[in-house]
Amino acid sequence: MTILSDAFYFIIALGILVTIHEFGHFWVARRLGVKVLTFSVGFGSPLWKKKGKDGVDYVIAMIPLGGYVKMLDEREGEVTEEDKPFAFNRKSVWARIAIVLAGPVANFLLAILLYWWVFLSGVVGVTTELGKIDSQSIAGKAGLKAGDRVVSIDEEPVVLYRDLNTGIVRRIGEKTEIILGIQKEGISQIRKVPLDISSWQVNPDRPDILGSLGLRLAVEDIVVLPLISEIEQGSPAEIAGLKIGDLIVAYDETNVESWQQLVVKITKDANKKVVLGILRDGEPLEISVVIGSHETEGSKNGFLGVRPESPDYSQYITSRKGGFFESLSMGIGETGKMIALSSRLFKKLIVGEISHKSVSGPFSIAKGAGGSARNGLVSFFFFVAMISVNLGFINLLPIPLLDGGHLLYYVIEAIKGKPLPESVQNFGLQVGMILVIMMMALAIFNDLAPK
């Protein structure tokens, strides 16, 4: 069911992003006097097609991984004499640049609007208060301790965990220092703490960005009692006779003090028979149970089919929220920050400062879309805004076949005063197609590779 849910929200998210992107090209082309023949969301065989009163074929196609706007162009077919003034190739180089830029710009504008709505509604998240810090970690050696709150990274303010994570991510692959602004509760003074990242390493297979620095959030230190409040029907727990209200105190004669400890033990014991020590109405009992198994991200993990009572996280929850104009400003700022982050990480990927395993594909995006949607509309829109920025950025890369490749051709034409030879452009398109296919193959391989 989760897979179907992820696929559904992936299609919704991508449908929004592709439609807005192509509408940018469509709208500017029409305003600049170019005749549009087809507006398609998706590739391949049409699932739905309708000719509008404006003469445009509107299409929803089978493969939702993109779209296109087909414009009248003498290079792609015969054009009648009366239609030649409306052909794309007849427009000035500056008009063609504007049409090409319109798609990515539309994605950036969508991100601003979504972020504006998100901040107007209020983004709720976990605070940046730190929990127990390993004294031998990078954070521990810098002197960070439980109760410290991170309020800035390299002078950029942070409020939520997601801000902290984004700020740290942009420094991946570097070997200098990260400057954290740290504040203690009840103390207004902010102290600057440098993290020495000269030996910082992140596992590309299982990236734990904060954990790799030894940073741990206070919310992770909340002890959840191993008290059963819910049992799944047909689960190993129900079959073994466990009941709601049972307190699990031992696991194969090893004491259990928290739900977190219990989860660690169960996860590694798929299909194993174990003995649980429990307290039921104050009376000690021992119950044998065969731990079940299921696959998560290519790994076989154990499960029992029980859930605890939800702990009180309220002291570690806060929000980022603004008024009408403040939220708009925050939306513009967040979009600019994400563009800068995308640019920075892409450069590091090219020069080898970060692993190619960090490239995500459609399956990761689908998982992110589904997970964010299950957390509510604000979370889903925040995710869509982030992907919209990435889509706009990727399309601006100077790779033939992408918008950025066409833009490169037109900029060269504007400088030289004449277009590149057709043979050069065609060769570039072939190279661009190979590069795009390689990028997609790498992303999909990373998605499917066992973690």
C-alpha cells in the first residue's frame, strides 16, 4: 500500500512541476508571437488528447517523467508562407532565449509561491537542541554538549532540524571548518563553535549527515517505555499471545529499558525465536515469539508488530511562520538558498568532492513525495517546492537536449551574430542525449542499489 501511495503522490508532484515548467515555455512563446502546436505533459502514447479553440493539441501522455511544448519551426517540417512569421526559428535570438529560460524560471516562481504559502501556514518541525554528544566525535571534540541549541551555521540562522540539516549538507566534501552559533536555554549570548571537518567522512550508502559529525538531537534522547499500546492483526506479537498493556522488560534474558533498545534487537533478529520477559498487570511472564521479517530498502529486517504509546515531544517542537509579506520574503530567500545549494552540490559532484551515490532518482523522489504527503499538505508543498528548484536548476545545466543546452547555443549565436552550424548543433544533441541517459541510469541505479 505504501508503494502505491508513493507512486500516486510522485505522479501528483511531478505532474504539477512538469505542467508549470512547460506552461512557462508555452506562455512566453505565445506572448512573443510563436505558434504553439502541442502542449504535452508526459512522453509516449497519449492517455488523453484534446485540440483547444486556440488550435493547440493538449496532451497527457503515458510516461510522466517530463513533457514538451512543440512550436512551429521550419527546421522540423514544412511551414506555409503565411505561418512563417510565427515560426520559432524566425524569432530573434533574444526572443528564443526568453522562451527557453521561461521553463526553469516558472519552476523557481512556483517554488517561491509554495514556500510563501508554507511559511504563511507555518512550518512545524523539531528544534535544533542537541542531545547526548559522543566526546570523541567531531562535535564532542569541539566542546558541544547536551542542551546546546544550534541557532546558526556559518552565520546563516537556523530554527528547525531541516534548516540544520540543509546547512550541514552544503558543506559535504569540504575539509575546513563549520562555524556553529550555539545558545543555551535562558542565556541570550551566542557563542561561536568551530567544527573541524578536516577528517569528516559521510557513508554514501547510508548517509547520516548529522550523525557523521557526532551531532545528535535532544528529541532522540527521549526514552520511550517498551509498553505495548497497539498490536497488528495477524502479527508475530498477536500469534504469540502478547496483549495491549504488556511491558517488555527482557529480551532473551537481556534487560530492556526502552522501546529504542527493543527495536534495535528485533530489527536484527528476523525469523529468530526469542523469549520475551514481560510484566502483565504487575505479574512477570515469559512468552516465546518468532520474530517476523520484511524487506526495507533491500535489507531483511525483523518485526514484531507492536507499537508504543506516543511520547510527548512538544518541548522539542517549534515552527517557522511569518506574516503575508514576511512569508513572501522568506519564500524568496528559501528559493535562493536552494538554488545556491543545488549549484554547490553539483560542482562538488563534478570535481569528486562528494560521491556519485548521492545522486537520487525517481524512486527516491517517489518515496520523498509519499512520505511528505503523509505528514500533511504543508510538508508536501515544502517537498514539491524543493524539487521544483532542483528541476529548474537541472534544466539550466549547459547540456544539449536540456533548456540550458539550447540557451548555450543561443548565447553563442548572440555573441557571434550567427547560429552555430546545424551539424554542430545536431552533434551536441546526440552527446546531450547520451549524457542525460547516463545521468538517469546512474540515478535509477543508486535508487535500486542495496543499501
